[in-house]
Amino acid sequence: MDCQDSLKDALISFLEKHSDVKSQTSFAVAVSGGPDSMALANLFCDFAKLENKKLHILTIDHGLRSEAKIEANQVADWVEKKNLKNITHKTLLWEGKKPEASIMEEARAARYELIDNYCKEHKIQTVFVAHHQDDQAETFLIRLAKGSGLDGLAGMNELQSYSKNLKIARPFLNISKQTLINYCEEKSIIFMNDPSNKNEKYLRPRLRQSMAILEEEGLSPKRLTSLAIRLRRARHALEIISEKNYQDCLKEKNEERAVLDFNKIKSQPEEIIFRVIQKAVKDMRKDDYYGVRMERLENLVISLLDNPSLFKPRTLGGLIFALKDKNSSLYIEKE
């Protein structure tokens, strides 16, 4: 199977699997100008033309490199040469003062916020991004280095909610970066390479330097991606069990507090206990996308289980946790 067929099959398979996405009339594709996103954009142009869909190709200029404007213009020129009436290009600018620390993380957050705002304005429900197998492997290693649990190590989902209005779609998570490069070369699609991808000041480029060594030991991007898939299966099973237990333990729920049957909770395995309480926290903090730090929540759960009679009310993430009714009920209330 050549590159064109494998990428086309991956996109078709994704759309068939997620029929609710396929039925939408307009989409956004985030395109930086690199080989990954240019390959995705080209395939999506064919899909939009065939299915008569409206396609918005979005490029972000973070204002961090002088070349970014040139690259955005190159993407715009490429779209214009397509000469398709239902496909438009828009460059979104990250304006204002830039942070001095964690610049890559802040740039990522700004990028998705810009995309979310644009999609909300144009009534677009899904943005497609070109994250691929190598990205998934890097994400796994980054989260492993940062001490993530099972949920983090499960990696990126092929379809996930970003906000109430927008989902992020990743049809290429099982496709290697080299396959995307080969596709662009086969189709004579011009692409750019972001120099920050090789700047060892940032974590991802440093990890890329180590991937060759890891691959010699069997930790290839393909194998790490397969591991992430298995962990997602486990996470999905735990989510189903946890949701059932959460509903069984929930005694009261309103905007200001949730009350859980602590006797029922503590009879469950520790992982389920943690997830039930985590669900209650998320329910109470629906507007907070990132939630509370796992380590802090784990410490709170351990304190609850070790000796409930000695547990004193404490605050975490703007919520007060307290055992009441002779330690039979766990109250989680807003401050």
C-alpha cells in the first residue's frame, strides 16, 4: 500500500467510525505548513470537494519567529491555488505580551484558544490536527518523565472534547511521520520545517534526539503507540466502572456541593475510590479544563482512607472536603 492509500484509508476509517463527525457540514483543519499538517490538509481538501463540505484551514502565527508570517502566507497561497470555493484560509494571531517561562506550553494553550474562538464564531464543531505516531510516542515519554498515571500514559485520544463547543480529531495517530513526509513528496506538496522542532532548549526536540537510542532497545514509536492503545482500553474499562460507582455513591448533588456515601466508597478498590472522588471534583469544577493536580488529590484520598476518624476538613482546588454524619458521608463543597 502506498502512502496515499494508507493516509486516505486512515481518514476514511476515522470518519466512518465517528459518523457524527462525518455528518457535520463544516470543519477546521489546523495547518502549520509542516509535512504532517500539509498532508492532512490536502486529503481534507479532496474530502471537502467530494462531499461538498465547508473547510476552514487555520494557521497560527504565534509571533515568536519572524519566519512564521512567511510560512502562514505560503499556506494561504497553497489554499488559493486549490481554487475551491468551499475552502478558505485564515491566519490567527497570538497577540500581546509573551510569557518568559514555559513558552511552548503557553503557545499550545494560546493556539487552541484561538482555534476554539474561531470555530465558535463560525459554528464549527470539530478541528482536525495532524498528530501522528511519533507525536504519540513523544507524548508518552514526556508524561512518563513527569510521573503521569495510567490516564496520562494512555496518550492522546483520536477524538476528544476541548470545550463545550469543540472537539479535536486526530486521524493519523497510527501513521508515522515518515509516511506523511513521503506523501507530500509523492504529491509534490511544498512544506516547511519549523526550526524550533530541532531546538534542544525545548523538551520535545530533546526527546527526539533520544528516540534513535530507545528504538534500538525496542522502544519504537510504533511499540509505544501500541502500549498507549492498551492503556486506553484499561482506562476506558475503569471509567465505566467508576461512573457506575459514582452514581451509586452520590447521595446529593447541586451547584454548591456533592455528598457521597463514604461507606460505599471505601469498600471499593483504591483506584476506583480515587476515580469516584475525582469525578465528584470534576463535577464541581466544570469550568476548569485542567482540574486539580493528581498528586494532591491522591494525597487527600490516602488521608481519607488511612484514618477517617482523624481526617480534618481541608481545601483543594477551591473545594472543601469533610467527613460528616459519623464519617459515613463525604461532603465536597465550594469555598
